[in-house]
Amino acid sequence: MPTARYTRTARWLHWFVAACIVAAFVLARSFHGLPLSPQKIHLINYHKWTGLTVLWLSVARIAWRARHRPPRLPATLAAWERDAASASHAVLYVLFVATPILGWWLSSALGFPLTYLGRIPLPNLGSKDKVLAEFLEPVHFAFAWSLITLAALHALAALRHHFVLRDEILRRIL
């Protein structure tokens, strides 16, 4: 029997969001600890634009998924695996949206307005507030690390299904 697959749009959104998350994480790691310079500001802007792209595409992805049910999980999956898949996907979707919003809010609290791709000004999510920024920075950091960690576990689980269990899980999104 052929593998039930996600729609082409769902697959494209999945892989593009995944690439953007990795890029945002790599960008953040690349400017962390650098002294203030034009290069650091460029890297920070690319990080913000990539994070906002994750936000916009995640909203599109959630809307798409609301109208297009994902393929059923194989009947061979244990109940705990179904529950873990459902819970991890729910948490991933929350992190896809919450992490960039926290970054946007942090940027606003630091007094740095966002201009998406250097062209589209976005509203601040609050006024400049040093105390709030000091609170939001580690929260955004924790959410980002949670997102990259859960995404890595998600990828490892998919690889386990493909190479160890030899089932159809990974093929559904390829």
C-alpha cells in the first residue's frame, strides 16, 4: 500500500520552517558575544527577519493544517508514541509562534523597532522598558533552546522510525 503523505504545501512549509529555524539559531549563535559592530547589527537583523519568517509561515502552516488533516499515523504505533507525537507537535507549534513573538517583544523593549527585511516597518509590541527587556531576554533564549532541542528530538525520532523501525513515518513528509 502506498504511503499516505502530507500535502505538497504542508511538506514545503514543514521543510522551509525547519530551515528557517536552523538559520535563526545559527545566526543567533554567530552574533552572541560579538562586540557591537556593523557586522553584529547585520547578523541581528538577519536573525530577526528569519524569526519573523518563521512566525508568518507558522501561522500559514497552522491555518493550512486546520483545513487539511495530516495523514493518519500507522496503526502499528503504540499508544505512548501517538501521545508523544501529538504532544510534541502541539508544543512545537506553540514554540514556532511564541519564540519569534518573544523576540519581537524583546526588540521593542530594547527600543529597537523592527523593519521586516529592511523594508516593512512593524509596530512595536510595547514601549522601551529596560526591566522588561532584562526579563524577556532569558525567556526568549530559553524558548529558542527549547525549540531547537525539541526539533532535534523530532528529527531523531523520525530517523529512528525510518532506519530502525523501517516504517512509513518519515516518508509521509518527504
